[in-house]
Amino acid sequence: MITSFAGESKHFLDEKSRLSIPAKYRRWLTEEEAEYTFVITKGADPCLIAYPAVEWDKFAEKLRNLSQFKKKNRAFIRTWSRNSIRLKCDKQGRILMPQRLLDFANIKKEVVIIGALNYLELWDPEVLKEHQESQIPLDDDYFEDLADIF
Amino acid sequence: MITSFAGESKHFLDEKSRLSIPAKYRRWLTEEEAEYTFVITKGADPCLIAYPAVEWDKFAEKLRNLSQFKKKNRAFIRTWSRNSIRLKCDKQGRILMPQRLLDFANIKKEVVIIGALNYLELWDPEVLKEHQESQIPLDDDYFEDLADIF
DNA sequence: GATTTCTCCCCACATCTACCCACAATAATA
DNA sequence: TATTATTGTGGGTAGATGTGGGGAGAAATC
């Protein structure tokens, strides 16, 4: 049973565009892994995010409290929803990745899976490398601000 | 069984104006899909909204709390009701779309189906594109407000 | 009541999905 | 180290799904 993801590992899409989810990530809040489901969305960074379905559902539940009579709420819900897809692992623990999402993250064959808190990030290795290099290093000010929280 | 819709997919009306509802959207709160029923209404945005009948019934229940003594309430309920149609999927999971509703959303052949929380949005691809482009981006203030909720 | 239009069941079939089995690779245990 | 269990990978195939169209019966119209 897992309550917080961690770690990084490299995997490969097979000929059928299936991605094997490492066994250690299949036990979110449970020992069962049958019928395990993720919701995959486009990330704010050029990667894909995979939430355990129960986690995504919690967020969706909150979004339902937003009034449909506000245009901005509808726009936000629409954008959020259309980029999310609910996908079930097969009995071998693999997910059939839609081409549309693979294209977004520029994933071709190799996939770096990063376990982060309550979600997984899926990166193309090259994109991840470039993204890390172009990243402005976290400065002291950032950690000063963090200090307000912790 | 689904408790929250997600995703986007493109479909086509056939010669008989039938729209195939993707199988993954036919299992709202149930594993059964026989006799599956949606209520379709005109959206606040230029699209159609399809609620699983049980969800629409919940909303209708809320509307009953509006006082009948207010003219604007009566007008709103009237408009809402006459624009809503209860439609059953045929045995192949298709819905026969009334021309009047198709015209409202300017749907001709292609239909983008967006799964959003507890309803589906049905868009003409062109209209959706234009709508998204003309949309004022969600600004910082909006997310500041959201932060109060989450 | 007769005719036309509409609705929806049924069948057909191409495509896609996900199950199953096989087995290699890795990790865990004796 | 040998043995066993778990995990990852590949690929065939049955069943699910999406799409088209004929036609019987219902509904609307004349």
C-alpha cells in the first residue's frame, strides 16, 4: 500500500503503445491492484501527469461545487476535463497510451516515470533533460518563501 | 462504473443523425448499460449538454426550490425545460439527435464529445475552436479566487 | 382508413481493446 | 548458489465497440 510516490525509472512503450506501470506504483491506498485505474492529463510542464483515479476523483468532486452559471468556471472545467483521460491497467499492469497524449509530451519509445507525492510524471528522456537544463535554479528567495509554509 | 467523466473524443453523426455515445460514458454509477438514458439540453455556451438522466433529475430537484411566484424564475424554468429532451440510447449505444438541437450547436457531421464531471458537452469542432480562441484566458485573479476553495 | 414519415430493432462487418498465455528478466527467499 | 516468486515484455485472438443500412412497426399526416 502506497500513500506517497517517490523515485524515477525508465520504461519503454511496446509496439502497441502500451506502458507498463511499475508494480510499486499500482498500490495506491490499497493492496489490491486488479482493475487499477489512472487518470492521465497534460501537465503544466511538457510532460504527462498520471493520478490514481481515486485522487483525481477527489479533485473532480471539489470542482463540482463550482457554479455552472459562471462562464469562467465552465471554461476551467472544460479545459481541465478534456485533457484528462481515465485509463485502466490491463491484467499485466499496462496502460494503452492514446497517441494524442504521447504527442503532447513528445514521447516516442522511452518514458521516464517519476513518482511525485500523489501523482506520476511521464517524460520523454530528451525533453526532461532539456527542461532541467533550461530551468532557472531555485534561488534563496524561493526557499525563503517556502519557509513561510513549513 | 463511472462517477466522473473525463476526456475528449471526436465522433460523426451518421446519415440518420445518430450519435454514438462512447461506451465509456454509458456506465454512470452502474455496470449496466442497457436502456441508458441521457437528457440533452442547450448549453450556456454554444454547445449541447448531455446529462445522465439521474443527474439531470437531481438538478431538476434543485430547481423546484425556486419560488413560482417570481416571474424570472418561471421564465428560467420554462426555458430550461423546453430545451431539454430525454433521449434513450438504442441497442447499439446511439442517440437519435433532434435537428433543432443540432442547429443550435451548429453541429453538422463532426461532433467533439467532452466528458466533464457529471455531464457531457457536445461541440461542433469549428465552434469549439473559435470559442476557445475568443475566450478571455483565465487570469491570476480567477485562480486566486479558486485558491479560497481548494 | 390510407399514405407517408419516423423510430428503433436487427444484422453485418471492420476496427479496436484487453484478455490470455508464454517466457524472459529481475527480485526475494531458502 | 539454487529455487521460487514477482515483474516486465511480446504477441495471438476472442469479444467489445463503432458504423452503416434494411425493414417492421409506430406515429403522424392527409
